[in-house]
Amino acid sequence: MRRIFGIVLAVLLIGGVAAALIAGREKDKGTATTTVRGVIGSEKAEFFADPDVVKALADKGFTVKTETSGSWAMENLPLKGYDFAFPSSESPAVELARKAGVKGTPQRPFYSPLVVVAHRNAAEVLAGNGLATLTGKNTGTLRMGAYLEAAERDRTWQRLKGAEKYSELNGVVSITSTDPAQSNSGALYLAAASYVANGGRIVADDADLARTAPLMKKLISVQGAQQSSSDAPFRDFISGAANPLVLVYESQVASLLMQRQDVGDMVVLYPDVTVNSDHTLVPLTPEGRRLGELLSGDKKLRELAVRHGFRPQGAASEFTAATASHTAYLNQRLTGVRQAPVPRAGVLRDLARRATSQ
């Protein structure tokens, strides 16, 4: 009997240890994170690097590793090994999805309008000459029709009334943008400008391209060398080393304001005809799709996206509440701003090619 009791006790002890090991593994499995890799537009790099975002994602079971690329340059990357691609607008996302054979609708967790940041002296001169309207000390509207007319005529700052007071305002009046062949913001700049130049009609065919391409080329060629990302031109502007007019995303401005950083004499001009940059996630694996759903649906991650200046899709009130103390710079409700439709990807790519050709 003693021998039998000893055997039974040993079996129970072994079973208990095994059960404990299994339970431990299940606990580890429950707290472990799934690592996903993605290629993103550079304007989202700070969001994914934010320790609070990293923690929020880890709490949901994700570790996200990212590499940056111009949105339109992503289609030339080998996508094997990535779980998602996250360009800054829908057009390159649609092309990426088609190339990768992705079924279903890509997710659009958040968006940001394009804006032009200006130094105050430049903004006041533009307003004094009918190219802009100031609605406050630090915000206003850029009149796209008037600006394109000035660009068509190669108008210089020296020919604008009031500019003579500012020696730093010289040369052709121009907006610094990114390379439209590689970067989303540069491509969307052409989308909005070509819409206005085409009489308020989307550029859709060869005739429209022929009609608008010469002016688009003028907008690009006057800038000289261009960056492939909006991050560097914006940093140059804030440091005082850039052209007095720079095209950026509103999210870059809003993020800086919410971080309480010094923005100097910056004035934010919202083009009266613009294009929203719909940050669109293309899932390349089931894990990538789960991440996209999480970015769209998780309240904590939406709050963090707003902290980085983005407007969550379908949750305008969250952006409005978070930026309530920054209305001196931000047009929260986009009053007086009209959205231009974006040409098909092939047409926009052709327009960018013509605009950047030598």
C-alpha cells in the first residue's frame, strides 16, 4: 500500500508540475506581442516611435517595426516580408493593393489636410495683394486661383505691394513642395492646383493633361531641388532656413502646437481648394489587417493619433476637442475650404512626370 501511495503521489506531483508549466506558457502566450513590419510615409514615423503608442500597441498584442518611404515610391519596393504598407493617401494605396493582390477595402484610420505655412511678413504681403485672406494673426486662407495666376505670370515678391519692407522676400513667389513623383504631399499639391487650373474640373484625359501640365511644371521647376518627404522642408521652415511659403500637412503643424513647441512667426494658410491626405493602410497579411482595424477602432490609439495632429476618420469631435486651445492657428472645421477630387493614379503619375521633366 505504501508503494502504491508513493506512486500515486509521484504521478500527482508530476502532473501538477506539468500543469503549472502549461499554465505558464499560456500566460506568456497571452502577454506576448505579434511583431509586424511595415513601410510608412515619414510623417507617421514620430507616431509609431512615440513610447505611448508603442505601449498602447503592445497592450493590444502588437510590436510594430517600420521603415519610411515616399508614398509614391512604395510601389517600387519589394513588399515581400512586410505585413502592411501605409502611404499617405488613397491613390498610391490603391495601386499598392492592386500590385499585391490585396482583396477588400484598405483602411483609412486618419487624415490630414494640406496647408501652406508662411512667415508673418510673407502672409501679410500675400493678403495685401489679394493672394490670401487672413482671418486672424496666425491663420487664414490661400486663394489658389489668384496664386496660380501669379505663378503663371512669374510674379516676384518685389512686384508685390508692401514687400519692399522685407529684404528676405525676393525672387519668384513660390510654394516649396516635395517631389510629386515620389512624395504624396507633392502629388496632392498638383492634384489641387491642376483642378483649379482646369477650371474646377478634375484632370482626366490627355487634353486636360496638355492644358494643365505647363503651369504644373512651372510650379515645380521654380523650386529647384526637391525633397522626397515633407518632414525636412517643415523643419527647415521652423528653423528659419527655408522659403517663406512651404506646403506641409496640417498634422505636422497641429503636432508641434500640442507639444507646446515654439513656432515663431508662423501663419497657417489653408488653400481654399485643397486635397485631404487620407492615410491609408494596405494590409499585406492578416496581422497587417488586424493592425489597421486597431488603429481605426481603438479609442486610445485614436487619441494618440490626434496628439500627433491627425484627424481620425469619423471622429471629428475628438480632433476639435484636443485642439481647442490652438484655434489661433488651426481651422478646425475647415471653413471656406473646398475639397478637390484626386485624379486616377495613372493620370496623377503622368502629371507628375510632365511637371518634373527637364
